[in-house]
Amino acid sequence: LDQRARLGIQAIYNPQNLTKVERGVGEELEKLIRDGVTEDELAKAKLGYVRQRQVGWTNDRALAGTLATHLFHGRTMEYDAELERKILALTPETVNAAIRRHLDAKRLSVVTAGDFKSKPAK
């Protein structure tokens, strides 16, 4: 219904390292925006994404969910085939331009969860 995108970054860390993790994630995002992705990184990401989707089709629950979503949106599985073709056609130039156009590390929300008051086990 709406054009959207999702970006999620997760880390498991010792609570005493929270500041280091937040700083490290911020530095990596700034590096991504500044330097972009390489041809090799993009090729690996595309292959991983396509393989993940293919494996997903072997899960009955996931496939049923996809079919239900497609029914709601008036789509067929051709939508997925076309999406895969578009993903495989991406170039580092187009991806990096999109990163620079849409990603702003300063506009992201940071959420932390955990038991930050507990004492370490002895």
C-alpha cells in the first residue's frame, strides 16, 4: 500500500560495551554512506538474498503468508520473479546512489534492551 523500506541492525553485547557498540555501528554506517558497497560485496549480498528467498519458498507457513499478502495486494508470484530480476540487475553505482539519497545515520532511532542494572556473575 505504501512505498517503504526497512533497515535493521542488531548486536548482542555486554552492557558495559554499549557505548562502544553504538559508536561502532555509527562509524560503519558513515563508512557505508561515504564509501558505498563494492562490486564483490553487492554480488555476495544479491546471492545471499536470492538464496534466502528460495529457501523461504520451501517453508509452507512462509509461502502461505506470501500468497496471502499477494492476494491482498492483487499480485501473483510473477511479482517475486520480477523483484528478483531487479535485484540481480542492481549495480554498485545504483545501490550507492540510493544509499546516499535515503540513508542518514543521524535520523535513525537507536533502541537498547536488556538488564543493564544486574551485576556480573562471579
